[in-house]
Amino acid sequence: MPLTTSSPDSEAGPEPSDAPVDVRTALCGRLGYSFADPSLLDLALRHRSWCAEHGGVPSNERLEFLGDSVLGLVVTARLYRDDPDTSEGVLARRRSELVSAVALAGVGRQIGLGEAVALGKGEETTGGRAKTSILSDALEAVLGAVYLDGGMDAATGVVLRLFAERIDAVTSGGPGSDHKSRLQELSAQEFGELPRYELSEEGPEHMKTFRAVVVVAGEVRGAGEGRTKKEAEQAAALEACGRLTGVPSSAPFQQVVADQDTRGGAATGTGGHHG
């Protein structure tokens, strides 16, 4: 359906002119959802920098607050139902990985969210459309808007469409739960370079312990150890993700491995949840 602002009773205010109707229509196509009240989508796409330049109209921050809870509930319920034998600790780490700022921004990039966000001139000139924080917040706001517009069933459908592959990857121990891949993405976004790992080992050949440190932007960001080089690098990457996102992991990587080994699965974990 055509997307035009129209609701005088909402917080929407004026239409963000730097998010043309065709861009928002394409975004809705990728979401798999059409808004009955398009002004909610307009509000969800409105960054505070744009609002400051347009008379201080409401930004997407309240919708972001709502969308964060909607996303958390949908993902938690899906994880809970998919694997009834998984411990609470592993479920919590998987959820934290799926709803992290890095994961949300990755989904935002896949659906072209940055093209539709209304930004102030300062953010526009400094690459705001590609910033992890702006994209992750905007995606949460969009999910909040879907919830207000269509209810929990609509919001659940959108979340599961957007996150299905990532949920499957996390629960199966695939690339979505690979801390090195996540750190590589985060490092490239924030610093424009890839992480560098330094390895050492000790012990006899049949009982070696490997230690790894990971360097990002000239600084050691994480360290870890394991029974293999890969395990040590994953542990270091997990710690680095936690430090770079500002929320350290709630459990050592080795404990994640132990939890998973008790049910014969692969190790998973999280780099932390954004606030």
C-alpha cells in the first residue's frame, strides 16, 4: 500500500523528507509488512539528529524502547520452544547474541534500513547511515512500530522473518554463533580493519593448551585459551566483542563449551547485549 504520513493523533509530526515514499515502500517489502498507519513507520525512521533540525519533533527513541522488549520476547520464546533441553544459561547467551547491537545492525544492513533513516546533516556527513548504533536503534524502533500497528502477531512474524537464519545458526552452532566472525564484522565497522590473533602454546603434545590474544586497532582487546587453536581464538574473540560493545560476556567461553558438551552440541556464546 502507498506509504504516506496521515495520523494527526500520533507522535509522527512532519514526514522525514530524506526518506522518500519509494524507499520506505521498498523497506516494507523487505520487512514483509505494510503499515495501516504509515506515520508510525515515519516516526520509527526518525533519528534524533533529524528531529533537532526540524523543531524538536519526537524521535524514534520511545519506539526503540518498545521494540527492544518486543524483540527480546519473540526471540526468547523461539529459543525456549526450539530446544527444551537447553539450559537457562545457554539460552540467555544465545538471546544476547541475537539481540546485540552488532546483530541488529547486520539485519538492518540486509534490509537497506540505512537508506530510509532520516538523519541530521551532521550524521549524514559522518556516515551515520552505516553506523551500528543508529541501525540497531532504528530496527528496534521499526519493530516497535509494527507492534503498535498490527499487534504481537504481526511483530512476531516480522521478527522471525528477519532473524530466522540467525536463530537457526545460533542454535545449530553455525556461523551465526561464531565469535570470530562477529568480531570481524564489528572491527571492520568501527575501525576499518580486521582483527589480528597472536597464539602461544604449552604442555606436552597430547595435552597442549593454546592461548590467544586478539589485537584490534593496535590494542589487545581480548584473550582466551582452549584445547585447540580455534577454541582459544574463539574465546579471545568473545572477550573482545564484550569489551567493544561495552557489555562483557556473562560467562567464560570455556564454561559455554562445558555446558554444550553435556548435551553433545557445539559451543556457542555471546559478545553481550547493547543497552
